[in-house]
Amino acid sequence: LTQDTLVIFTADQGLCGGHHGMWGMGDHSRPMHTFEETMRIPLIYRYPGHVGSGTVFDGRTCNYDFLPTVSDLLHLDATRPPNHPELPGVSYAQHLCGTTDDEWNEEEFFHEFESVRTVRTAQWKYTWRHPDGPDELYDMVADPGERWNLVHDPACAAVVEAHRGRIERFFAQYADPRWDLWNEGGSKAGRLSG
């Protein structure tokens, strides 16, 4: 059984342990936050004969890459059912298994806590809060500790506009309209209580 079972250790989100003056998971704090400590999660695969022991995949991924990756590892058909919306995500299974020399080049990653949406690129992280902010922009190369919010810096206005456009395009394609607060949808929070 241990030789023929895929075991994955992961989490849905990280947490701050006093980082940035925050404690806990990003969607449980006020204001909700998307600091790296809450967006980075453990992700360990054990699959003997497929994923080599000690293999390290240096590419950045997102939780929506998880389903296509596991489907590929297990040779499952990930074809979506008829009338089901398209899902985001790209499989990195070949990178885990060492069966490709292609460079992993995911350019952008998206994250959402209902009223908070973030896009992360190699250089920038932009967080947009619905409906009225406060928004954040960090230069993740010059400021990996996310100390200097550049969202109101006039020199970064084009970066903010471009990243806001990325968020709009991604969520226009993938958000479920029933639960899209940004476009008059409802909140799932009430479904969790009662």
C-alpha cells in the first residue's frame, strides 16, 4: 500500500504568527490580509516510483493547480462535465516526476478571500479590497517583506492599473456569479453558520 499510494501534505492557507502585526489566517484577521505568510503553504508529495524522493520543484504554484496535477499523477480524466464552467489551473505533474525539461513559467497567480482579491507576479503583488479598499501594492523583488505599500505612489499607477485588469479578467472568467460579491453575488459566509 505504501508503494502504490499518493500521499500529499498541504493546507488551504498559511497564517501569520505576529508577522505584520497579524495573528492567524488571512481571512480570519481584520482587516483580511494576503501577506506571503498566509499565501504560502506546505506542499509535499509522496508517490514512490513517480515522484522521486528528495525532489524539489522550485516553481510557484497556486491551489487551483492542485486538481489538474493530482489528476495527471493518478491518470484520471479531468474533463469537466457538460455545462460546467472552465476551471483554472495547470498541471505541474511532469515537473514533479522529472519527465520534462520545460521551464515552469506560470506568470501570475490569483487568490481570493471573498471581498479581497490578489494577483501575484514575479515582481509585484497587488491586493484589491471590495468595495473601498484599502488596497496594497508591493514590489516583491525590492521589498519581499511587504513593508512599503506603493499603491498610492504615482510612479506605480500603471502597475496598479495593469494588475487590477489582470484580476478583472481572471475573475470574470472563473468566478461563480452566485458567490461573486464584486458583481452583486452573495456571500458564502452565511452558509457556514446555522
